[in-house]
Amino acid sequence: MEKFIIFLPLSAAIISGFFGKIIGNRSSQIITSLFVSLSALISIYIFYDVINNGYTNNVVIAKWISSGQLDVNWSIKIDQLSAVMLVVVTLISSIVHIYSIGYMSHDPHQPRFMSYLSLFTFAMLVLVTSDNFLQLFFGWEGVGLCSYFLIGFWFKKPTANAAAIKAFIVNRVGDFGFALGIFLVFYIFGTVNYEEVFSQVFIYADNKLNFLGIELNAINLICFLLFIGAMGKSAQIFLHTWLPDAMEGPTPVSALIHAATMVTAGVFLVVRCSPIYEYSPIILNFITIIGMTTALFAASVALAQNDIKKIIAYSTCSQLGYMFFAAGVGAYNVAMFHLFTHAFFKALLFLGSGSIIHSFQNEQDINKMGGVYKHLPYTYTLMIIGTLALTGFPFLSGFYSKDLIIEFAYLKGNTFGYYACAIGIFTAVLTSIYSWRLIFKTFHGEYSNKNQPLSSIHESPMIMLIPLIILAVGSIFAGFIFKDLFMQQGSFIDFWQGSIFFLEPLTTNHPPKEIVYLTPILVTISIPFSYYIFLKNKSITDNLVNGNKPLYLLLKNKWYFDELYDVLFVKSSKFLGKYLWKKIDGLIIDRFGPDGLSSLFKYFSIKAVKFQSGFVYQYAFIMLIGFSLILTIIIIN
Amino acid sequence: MNFPILSSLIILPTIGALFILFSRSSSNYNAAKYISLFISLANFALSIYLWLLFDSTNSSFQFVEEKNWIHGFINYKVGIDGISILFIVLTTFITPLCIISVNSTIKNKLKHFLVAILFMETMMIGVFCSLDLVIFYLFFEAGLIPMFLIIGIWGGERRVYSAFKFFLYTLLGSVLMLIAIISIYWMTGTTDVIELYQLGIDSKYQNLLWLAFFSSFAVKTPMWPVHTWLPDAHVEAPTAGSVLLAAILLKMAGYGFIRFSIGLFPIASEYFVPLIFTLSLIAIIYTSFVALMQEDMKKLIAYSSVAHMGFVTMGIFTMTPQGIEGSIFQMISHGIISAALFLCVGVVYERMHTREISKYGGIVSVMPRYAVVFMIFTLGALGLPGTTGFIGEFLILLGTFKVNFTVATIASVGVILGAAYMLWLYRRIVFGEITNAEVKKLVDLNRSEMIILSVLAIVSIFFGFYPDPLLSTTSASVEGLIELFNMNVKIYTASNL
């Protein structure tokens, strides 16, 4: 049963990838969508089984690596945590598959696209169902690879190729930390299997070791290194630069990989490793700081962007920050809850923006849209639902999860907690403002696209709208329905069992009413506020921009991270490579090595040649000298 | 063992070579090719049979054959253990693929080219199963002659310079190794490896002897700073020559480190670990940066070979099971992947007659099948999990981490750089719009190219997902070696207290 969940997408990918040309576009679309949907149905069934009967299982498929002490299997681990992830991944994936049939209908490489999507789903499932760190790493790099393929799907576009490589390499930087984390886990625990590692954590809680000349707590170091990996994959600040660029890929990809599933793998990693993280309060605080900084930073940048997909990409970055700071304050289940609801509304927003882009024939600049809500009634409504859910408008799904994060940050009770809580509320307001800016600029106001007549704007086909409607239903109800489950309330006491570990039980207190009500009120107020400044009275925003030019440029240029990294890493690496090649290899090693040696030989042989001049008198002269020398020596002796 | 299976493996290619050389019917190009292909496939089958017969739970030498040659001085002695068997199989596996890949590019003296390849196969197999230092030396050095000829005769424009450089470098190391072998004979009265393992070599002389062997192995690995012959040799060598060079010839040195440096001179090996680690790290980081900036496809892959072999030398001298098994695995993996990458370069070189990266771009539009296989090997080279490249690198780094955090951390940076130069290479060749009109005329892989490259792709993916057949073959012997090493070091430290 479990095997089907994983291997259906893989076989779909293989069929569509290798035989796509033979079986044709339509068949490969049907096969991939069908297989992944089947996988989703089985996942939902298993999720149901897990909820109601506490079903868990660990299926070992085969041996992978075994060397010395190291013993790693291919396996499928089903527990509460992986069951949630299974549902998220397969459900969103099948919706995206179906949507892609419509969205990619004019593309010449449809089987390849579908194959990549299915392959991605396979890799993501391998990641979430692993029972050890190494298989997790396999899935981790596997999803990275599919992301690379899909970002660079339009291989003729130089920007797409650059973005694809950037995504892969920035992720590799994260993976560098992650891999070191795995090495350290093996070094300390002698195994990379979750169960065996987690059951020994408390023994090694105070182990010290010397790393790069610094005395460190082993558990802290493991947590830190693993978190570096999570930062890369989940696009947290400093390693986030690949995510906005990744929007070069087709929009369904952005929805599946860069919003709902892959980028949440980092959050999943931290939650999965909660038994280790619980013993490392320092790193948890660090995660909180990184999370809230990312949330704030990304939201601020989103305010000044004009590309519809980039705005949503930064929004994703920011929401991932929320998830991390939830995990950082120890509320792992809340992080999972936000991951779950976020998957719905963010996929909805991305696919909705895809529908807009589709209608505008590949226009992505929100300044070149506007005034089309009558022409795109379905898309408009669906986008509104997505936006409401994202901003945490009362009783939609984002409301439940985001408010809980802010509450738990407050309840943490230390400086980090209060600080995170404040940043959380402020970012929620920013989120609301940039989201409504997107809606108002896209759908309201004057139609401002000179390249296309307004009449050519048309609604997307049903095959694209139906997936959106499913997601909209999720965006509205997922929070309300699953709140008790994720929070282990009501009839779901102790839902998570051992899959999430709390050193101390999560607090059941409630923060003061002011805090609870503050966010929804602010979020609601910001709707008319945004309407006013972005639509009614644009001079306010214009004045704001002109009055704070440096700030605006900072935001518009994404805090200049790309420029900085280009100088720090890209240019300097190229310079270094050239220097080592031309100067060291060429001018030093070769010059004094083989070339030097050979010219030395040449020099001496040329000298030697001069002795053989061919003139008999010279030979005779030398013979004479030699002869007299020998005679002299004999006589002296 | 009645049937001398190892000697048959060694001698069979030479018989084939002689047959091609002297029989008249093989003056026909195709006949020569088919005969050599047949011989090398038979040898491959024989080596697989050997692998099946091989008892991987036993760490001692098996299938040992011994013949007196010059009484009391040189014995012909061969035998294999879990470390050598895989290299033999690799050699017999790569050779037929090489022969298939030989085609119109070798315009003159095809017959002699094939003879050189087969002769080299003999020498390589000889290297991997010699159990006597003298015959090891003979095979080791004689193997270079066909390679020297392949570069010098069938090479590109600067072939003489490259062949000369290749020769100069290897000569220096070889002479020192020969002197070391002779002095070992004077000291112990034998050159039999098994006997020497048991006797041990006086720790006073180990350092010098180790350095003499090292000078030979370091050149052939190649380690920094004696690596500069490799890019030149690769660039000038014909495709099949590059494949043999990268896939098998470089592995002789890695094998030599495991079998002789660690086995014969454990105390010195322990002493020189910092040296090896330093040079390996430089090789990994330095050559990765250099590879990044290469404008010639073959040079880029050659530099990446240096980086990959840096991992190998680092792994070997961790003296941990993961490190050494990882190194063996990495050598096999690199044998497959680098062979495939050079073949991939050969495919487009044959059609375009240039190796300059900037002349390409957008070939996915005209050669989609090529784009797929090239991608698979690119991913293998950058160590993606699911390919053999990952298993080797991962085990090596895991083993290194146990011994030294700093070294492992720095080496891991090489993994990031590896991704950078490989993906950038791939992007510049395969993706983008076609700008060069020549590229538009390219035709996709033909049948024989498809066969070779798919076989290599399947092998590298299969063992990436299921490396157990390889790892379980080596594990007992590697553990035996480490035990021997630890015992020696323990005795030495005890005697010095």
C-alpha cells in the first residue's frame, strides 16, 4: 500500500519521460495526473487511518549503503508527521498536474514537463517518508534537482538557465551544512537512523567537541548544521536569493515546488528533528531570529516589487519565516499547521496568478494590468479568497495558523518570544498591505496595458479553474477543520504521539485578549487602507516613494543581496580560478616543472653540441690539453 | 585452483593483440575491430565469472598463482582480494566500450590503435593482480608505453609536447620507485607482497621508501602540484585514449596507495597523513576553481578528475572502513563517469571538431538524446544521490570527518564547487539558443554511441541506488587491511614507549 504512494509517481515520470514522444501529449498528461491522483487518494486513506486508528508503519524496501558501522536502508516510514506531509504533497501535486494540462497546452514539451512534475513528487515523497537522515538527503537533493530542471524548463531563456543554476548552487551551500550535520550525527551516535539517534540524544546532551578550533556542544552543532540545510531549502535570509529567481519556471512549478512542498522541507526537517532540537535552546532561539528576520525582510521587499510572481515568491519566503519562528519557540505542531494551510492558499495564489498571466498572454508586471475584474470573474474571486486566507482574515485558514504562531511566540515568555510576537504582528500587517496592493493593481483601477486590447482578456479554461476551486475550498476550511487535530484538542488528544517531541508539554495558556484580537483587527483595517493608498489616492504612495528614495531603492533591489553575492562569491571565484590556472599552474608549476626541466636539458644539449664543431684542429687541441693534463697528474703522483 | 584464471585474464588481450597484428585477414578495418571487441568481451565475461567465484567474506588473497621466473629474485605471482577484483572488472568493462567507441576519428593505423588498447588492458589487469613488487613495477611501467604511443601517434596538434610532458613526469617517479623496490629486496630478501605484509619493513626505512613510492603514485593519481600533465594529455589524446587514461590508468596509483603504501609502510603512512590531507585538499579546492574557468571541455573534465582523485587520496589515508571503501567506490565511480564524460565530449568533438565550450550552446534542440545522457553523467560527476558519484564522496567525507573535522569541512566545499563547474559546463554546451550555425547541423547519437552511453548510465545509476554488490565485495579485505595497519601501528608505538 505505502509502496504505491511512492512508486506511482515514479512510474508516471518514467513512462512520460521516456515514452512521452511515443504515447503523445494527451496520454502522458492523463497517465501522470491519474497516477499522482491515485497516490493522493491512498495518502488520504492512510492519513485517515493514522488519525482514527493511530496506524504507523515502517516498510523497509531494500538495503542501500552499508560500510563498517554505517547501515542505511531504503524505507517508507509512516507516522503522524509523514502522513500529514504525504497528504499535502500528493494532494497539491495532483491538483497542479491537472492544472498544468491547461496551463501548458501550448508548450512543445508537455510530456517532459509532466514527467518532471511526477519525478519531483516522487523525490518529495522519498524525502518525507524516510526513516533515516541519508534517505532524507537523497530526497532533499532529488527535489533540488527537479526544481533545477523545472526552473530551467524553458531552456532557451538565459535568465531561466541562470536561475536554475543559482537555485541548485545556493541549495548546495545549504546542503553543505546539512551533510556536515549528517556526518556529525554519525560521528556522535554511530548511526543515521532517526529512531536510534533520537533515543540517544539525552545521553549526549552535554557532549563537547572541538570543531574548527572552537569548543562546542555537540547537540548544538548538529542542530545548527542541519538548520543551515533547512535555510537553503526553505529560502531563509542569506540563502533566500534563489527563490525569487526561481519564478523563471512555469507557474505551476512555482505553486507546487516553490510554495507548497519543496520549500517547506526545511520546516519539515526541523520538526522531524524536534527530539534533537528540544535539547538545544540556543539554536531554537537562533531559528526564531532567522525566521522572524526572514518574515520581516521578505514582506518588506514584497511591498516594492512589480512582478506578480515575485511578490508571491517573497510572500512565500516570509510565510516560511513564520513557520520557522513557530518551530523556534517550540510550537512544532503550529509550524506544521501553518505549513498545511499555507500549502492551500499559496498554491491557490500562485495558480491564480498563473491564470492571470495566462489571460494576459505572459504579462507579469502588475503595472501593466488593472481594471479587469469583470473580465476574469472566477480568477478574481479565487484570488480574493487566497489573499484573505493568506493575510489571516478571520475564520479563513490562514487566520487560525498565523494567529497561533503569534500567540505561541508571546507565550514563550522570553525576550525572543515577545520580540518575535511583535515582529509577527507587524509582518502580518505588511503581508496584508502587499497582498491587497497586488489585488488592487491587478484587477482594479484603470486598464493600463498598451500591448493588448482589453477585449482580448479572457477567463482561463475550466481545467485550470477547477483545481483552483478545490484549493479555494481548502483555503477557506482547512484551518477551521484541522485546527483541533494539529493542536491536539477535542477528540484528538495526543494526535502527534512520538512523531513530534516536546521536552516540556506545550503550554495551554492563552495570551491576553488584546494580543489575540490585535492581528485580525489590523489585518481587516488594512484592506480599506490599501484600497485608499493604492487606488483612491495614489499620490500618497508616490510621495512616500519620492520622499524615501533610498529606502524604496533598497526594497526594490531586494536589499542588494544579489549584487553583494555577485561580488563576494561569483566574481571572486572566477578571478581566483583564472589566477590559479594561469599564474600558479602555468607560470609556476609548468615553468619550473616539466617545461623548465626540458629547457634545462635543451640548454645543456645545445652547449654540448658546440663541442662537436667538426673542425679537426679543435678536436686535436682538446685532445692535446687532455693528454697533457693526464700526463701532469701522473708525473705529480 | 587448477585453471589459471588470472593469468588467462592477463594474457588473453595480448593474444588478441598479436593475432590482429600478424593475421592478414585483420587488415580489413572492421575485422580488426570485431576481433578485438570479441576478445575484450570474452575477457569481460571471464572477469565477471571470476567475481562470481570470488569469496567476498574472505579477506586473504585468492586465486593465487606462482611461477619462478628468475630463481630467488623475480617470481611471477598473482592473486586477488576484495580490493583488486573491482578494478579488474572495471578494466575489462571499460575496454570493450572503448573499442566500440573507436571509429572514423582514428583515420590511420586503426589496427595498431586496437593493438595498443588490448596490450594496455593486459598491463592494467597485471597491475591489479600482481603480488610481487617487481612484476607490479613491470606492469605498472609497461602500461604507460601504449598510452604514450596513443597520445604521441593518434593525438591532436600538440601531441608531442603532451606525450613528452606525460613521459617526463612519470619517469621521475618511476625511477625512485624502482630504487625503493630494489632496496626492499636487499633489506628483506623478498619482493613477495604477502610475505612482506607478514614480515613488515623496518620502521627506520619506511619513511624514505614511502616517499619513493609516493613520488610515483602522486604523479599518476595525479596529486597537486604534479597534476599539470593530465589536462594536456587529455586534450591531445584521442577519445578512446582519454577514456582509458581517466577510467583506468589513474586508478593504478590509487590502488597502489592502498595496496603498497598502507600495506607495506603503515608507520610511514601514519606519519605522512598530514601531507596527504594537505595535498588532497589543495587538489579538491584549487582544481575546482581552475576547472570553473576552463574554456576547453576536455580540460575542464580533466581538472575535475584531479579534484575527484583528491577525494580518493584523502579517503584512503583516513584508514577508516568508510574512507577506504569510499575511495575504492569513488575510483570505480569515477572510472565509469569520467569515461562517459570523455565519450560525451568525443561525440560532439567528432561532429564539430572543436572542444571550445563557447562554440557550443543550445544543442538540446538538435540532440535531445545526447542532452539526457550528458545530464546523467553531469549529475554523477557532481555527486548527486542516486548516482555512484554520491556514494563514493559521501563515504569518503564520512570517514574523513571521523578523523579530522577541519579537513572534512574544507573538502565538503569542493562539493559545492563541483556542482558549479559541472552545471555551468552543461548549461553553456546544451542549453540556450543556438548561436553557432554549425550546431544546427548536428545529428543526435547514433546507435553505437547510444549503446555505450546508456550502458554506462545504467551502471552508474544502478550502483547509485544499490551499491551493495560493490561495497560487500570490498568490505572484508578493507577491514583486513585496516586491522593489519592498526596492529603495526600499535606494535610500533608500544616499542617506542
